[in-house]
Amino acid sequence: MNIWKALLALSLMITAAGCGGEEVGQMSQKGDSPATPAKVADTTPVTLKFAVHLPITEEFKRLYIEPVAKKYPHITLELISANSFKVYDQLIAAGELPDLYISFNGNMPGLKERGINMDMKPLFQQNHVDLNRFGQNYLDDIQYAATEKGELYGLPIEAGFHALYYNKEIFDKFGVPYPQDGMTMEDALELAKKLTRVDNGVQYRGWDLGSIVRMAQPLGLEYLDHKTEKPIMSTDGWKRVFELGKQIYSIPGNEPSKDANKNRVNGFIKDRTIAMLNETNLFSRLKEAEQEGLNWDVVQHPFYKDRPNTYGNSTVYMVGAVPTTKHMDQVLQVIEVLTSDEVQMNVSKAGSVSPLKSEAVQKAFGQNDPTLKNKNVAGIVKSKPVKYPIYLYREIAEPLTTKKFDALLKDSGDVNTALRELDEEIEKAVQIEKK
């Protein structure tokens, strides 16, 4: 930790020195137009070390790297695959910190501990960055994932989503109408009842939830109270979620299989006995499965009646500067390109959710992917993610919650009792952690 504190102190001095110059790119603040910096006199060739959490595929390079090279040919991006904190620890130990990074909102606490991220809000204000171009929920997810002080560690470039995938062949087999956008959780439950049956000795399941904690996310439920740091599982919200999950899995024949290969994504894509599955982005795996005969489509994620058009926590990928960089001007230029309307339009067309408010960008979702041409991808962006909660002891509480719900299904117990026991189990585990 000493080296990280030292880096933080050093970053403050470097940032203070770097922000006073006049050559920092001035990024536009006019409506939805691309952020365009004023001319920068210094076009000396420079190489920026770019740590990237996203898979560094050819598509990634086409979407994000080539536009930077085209607009700023003097900037070369040296890509570093950084999908774990271990990679950052190795870079720190070797004294080879990157200049900028792409990571996701959930990683902000760990990056902050390592001195990798910084509050960029002052830099954005100085350079007239128009934050109104972005959906506020995506900025919130970056600001509040690690702190209640509202530090903005960077700008969002793409986000994950939740959706309801369905196997058209199973619906056709049983003569049940396909799911539609705008369904409530109760609507999906009724569909599941019609689709759960045995046919020619094969057990078909109407709906696999994927995860009980994911079902809680659209309600913004947390595990512990922030003031008391005590578990808050015995609440109406968690009771509602557990009871709904129990209802869905209590449909005769719809309970999770003892064979893990028949559950969740594998059950839907490989075993093909699950009619509906709510999950995050599965496009890459579904394309492969479709070539092998899976006839699938997708609709808007079912929502709670009192939370219309809202799905769960979104993984927000963002780009930010490392405070120790000696090339802050060029880092800002890269960020400007990655968040421009032109790049974000292509991101949306490729089938990733863009964080821009632009209606044109949102409507372009999935248009450039021929395998999605006849899919209802427009339904996905009809919902928005819930505001990302600031979890306390999530790494402790979440696995215990999943385990308790699974036990509830096996012993057909009482929901209220299960939640009281869960409160006690989380409290005990947290106290051990504190000690």
C-alpha cells in the first residue's frame, strides 16, 4: 500500500502541473456533436500504454483503436490486456504504469487502492467536456461504484445489458405465443407455466432465472445498511424477490436440474430444454449456437410493475486517465475519440449498448451485425439499468444469499425464516471479516 500512496501523491503533483497549460485539448460542450478539441501545437509522436479490460479482439481494434490512429496519427496505443488486478500489481511492481485504461465500474475501488484512477471531473470541467451527452445513470454508476463523494473516474464507452432470451422451437412445439417487450415478471411467470412440461420423455423448463441476486437488482436492493452496517435481508423487497423466485421454481418440472449442464446458459444453448432465460449479453455464444441449429430471439427484460422498463445492475465500461501519466493532453484526445458520436454510433451498431443519450445512436443498436438482423434487439434498449448500489460486504453477502435461496428450494422452507437466518449468517460472516 505504501507504493500506491506514494503514486497517489506523485499523481497530484503531476496533474496539478499538467492541468495548467494551454495545450490540453478543448473538448466541445455543444449538444450531441462530437467532442472536438482545439488544435494542439505539439504533434510529436508519442506512445501511450493502454491497459484494457475488454477482450482485445479485431472488432475492439476496429471500433476503438483505428479511429484514434486516423484522427491523431502521432498517438500510438500500446495495448495491455488487463482483466485482473494481478496485472496491475505486476505493472506497479515493474514501474510500468499505463497512461490510461479501460475497466468497468465494479473495479473502481480496487483501482483506487492501487493509485490507478483519479477524479477527472476537474479536467473535464476545464476542457468543457459536455457530460450531458451521456445517460446520467451511466455517469452515476462510475461515480458511485466506489465512493459517495461523486468522483468521476472517467467516461463511459459501452455498457452491458440484461434481456430475456427465448427458444422459438420450444414455443412452437407447444403452440405458445412468443414473449413480447413490456412484460412484467408476473407475465413471464404465466408463460413459464405453459411451457414447463414433459414431451417424449424430455423435461422442458419454462424459465430459468440465472441468479436470484440478479432478480433483486432491478429493485436496487442491498445487503447491509450503510449507517449501521447490519444486514437488511428481512425486508419486504427481499421477501418479494425470494417469493417470486420460489414461485417460478415451484412450477412442477421447472426446478433447477441436478445436472448443472441443464441449467442457466448451458441449459439454454447446449441442452436446449429451457424456453426462457434472463441473462446479460450472450450474443457471441448465441451466434455460434445458431449455426448449430438453435432458433432463438430476444425481448426486453421483464420488469417489476412498480419499476417499469428497468433491469438490473449494468456493467459500465469506461475509459480513464492514470494520474501518473506524462501525456495527459494526448490521453484526453484518446478519450475524446472513444466517446465521440462517430465511434459510439459504430459501438451501438456492433451490438453493444452505448452510454450516449443520442436517439440515433440508440436506434442503431445491432444494425451492423448480420446475425442480429432478424432479432428483436430493439427491445433490449427499451429498458435502462437500475442505479448501481454502493454495496457493503457484497463479496460476503452475495454468495450467502445465493446459497440460502438454493437451500430454500431444496427443503421447501418458509421465506421469512430463510431471510432471518440469512441476516444472522451475513452478520456473523461480516463480524469475522472485521476482526
